[in-house]
Amino acid sequence: MILLVFEGKEREPKLFKAIEALGLFKQGRLIYSFCSDIQTLYKRVKKLEGGIEGTASMVQLLQEARRDNPDDPIHKVTSDDISEIYLFFDSDLHNSRYRLAEQVERLDELLSLLGNEQEYGKLYISYPMIEAICHTKELPDAKFEGYCSLIRDGKKFKDKASKFSPYNSLDFLIPQDERKRDEVRSNWSHLVRQHRAKAQRLCEVSAKDHLTQKKLFQAQCDKHITPNGEVAILASIPLFLYDYFKEEKRKELGFSLEE
């Protein structure tokens, strides 16, 4: 079983359930909503530093966070039940509680620790937040590679993404009935390809290359965060979907970028 840890309890789980409904993902899984931001994740993970023992400690960390809710499904599993852990969080670099340089240092450290799904978990970050998945003028969008968001805009990005895009809700990614199923599946395929294409150009790698989230964050820092106070708009779930499958399966699902 794989464990999917989402920052929120609404949008991300809803999107992933839609992916399953479309047959784009069929693995046994447990969804856990962290219900707090990436800086809180950092602080909790740091408490384990020096005593981290792979999935066991991550499962224990998540169970501890739900100690007041004994009925939460996380208490019904052990680390032996979990083969892989993936975490999905917003970058939230507009967080006023911390200086930007401090946040960058913390995210870099967190990505160093959470870089393997079979150990402590693999962290995927949305820039600036999960609403990046809606920030497209059309599908496919030839201009997607150039879209950026100023860090100082903070939560205003949600409203800007809604106004920018004709896809101003998540409905274009969630099959409402069988008549829309093929259209929605096509939308996901376009999103996966354009997010991966943008990420690999940012990191100067090819479609065949392994692209780590740490490498992507470093490219964001070097080309956008540090010099311009912005991030290149990218959502975590499309990047995860590209990474998760081997090339043969990507071709079957319409995710492939290889020639």
C-alpha cells in the first residue's frame, strides 16, 4: 500500500480520487490530510532527526499528529503495511512568519530528507500552491513555460489563477459523468506533459532524465526565487504522475514526452 500525504483535505484528495476514477492510477493507497503547511511539516520532521528510521518513523509522526482522533485510518496501519510514501505540499514562500532566506534553507533541507518514497517519503512541492494546476489558458498551452507568480502576491494567487484561466474550478479535471470522461482524461494528459516539459527545461534535462524535486527547487531558486522574487508556476500532482510510471506506461496513458 502507498501512503499519500496531502497538505489539505479538500482539493488534493479530490483531485487524486478523480485520477483513480479515470483509471490513471490503480495502486492500493491510503490518503492522509496533514491539515497544516510545509513549515509545520519541517518542524515535525526535525523533531525526528537523528532517530528517523524510514517509513516507521514517518507513519509514527503522522499517527502522533492524529493522537486526538483515534478513529483516523492512519491508526489502522503499521509501517509494514506501507511500501511507499508521497507527500504533496505548497511552497508557501509568502509565509510572513519567516524570512524568505530561512524558508528556502528549510525547504532545501526538507527535500534532502524527503527524497525517497521507500525511506522517509518523497516530497512534491507546488509553486506557489496547488491552484497552479488551474493556471493555464488552454490545453495544451504553448505559453505555459513562461508563467510565473510573484512571491509577494501570496494567497492572492488563488484568485489570480481563477481569473486567468477558463478552467476556474477543478471541474475540468473531475469527470462529472461518463460523457466527459475522455475529455477530462485528455485534460490530465495535457497537464502532465506541459508541467513536465516546463520542469525539465527549467532544470535543463531531457524527458528521459530523472528529475528530482530537490533539483527542481534549486533551479527555482537560481532562476526565479533569488533573482526575481518569483516562482515558475508548477503543480505537484502532474509531476508526480509523470515520475510514477515507466515510459511504456506513460505512452499508454498519454503522458510521454519522449520522441
